[in-house]
Amino acid sequence: MYNRLNAYRIMWVLVFFDLPTETAKERKVAALFRKKILKDGFQMFQFSIYMRHCASRENAEVHIKRVKLILPELGHVGIMCITDKQFGMMEIFHGQKLTSTAPPVQQLEMF
């Protein structure tokens, strides 16, 4: 039987961005982009890297499309989708100390 919640089906969507912030208008655009991806359930991983846990590739595609709809006119944005298994193999350091990866957020999906 197919297991819906295996480490190869569960996905993480990562959004990397470098947006201009020289003018007040550019800062406002950058802040609005950040607020919109937070509203869609992304969490800050690092200053310009946000991530979202998704139950499936199909669910990840929904959130990728949402990010693409709100892309700012200027700046650089990257979107990457990886499996939960790949995410779990990431080594994360705070200074020189190895830390564990953050556990996935518990999400209830209604169909």
C-alpha cells in the first residue's frame, strides 16, 4: 500500500530572494512580498530565505504558483522544491555548533 506521508512524497518549498531596498518604495515592495509569503504559510529560515512544509508535490505546486503571482518587478527570487528526505539531510550550524533541523510544522489539510 502507498504511504502518503513518506519522506519522498512530503516536500519543502524554499524561496530565496534579494530585493532592492535603496528607496522607500523599494523597501515597501520588499516588505509586502515578505508579508505575502508569510501569510501563505512560509517561515523564515534565514534573512532572505523562507521555507514551507507541504504534504505533497501537488500541494507544493500550489504554493509555488502563489509565489510566482506575487513576484516583485525588481530583484532576484529563486524557488526550490526538495523532498523531506533531502531537507532532513541538511546540516545546520549556529556558529560552529551543529544543530538539528527544525521539525516540520503540523498542518491539517482539508480536502
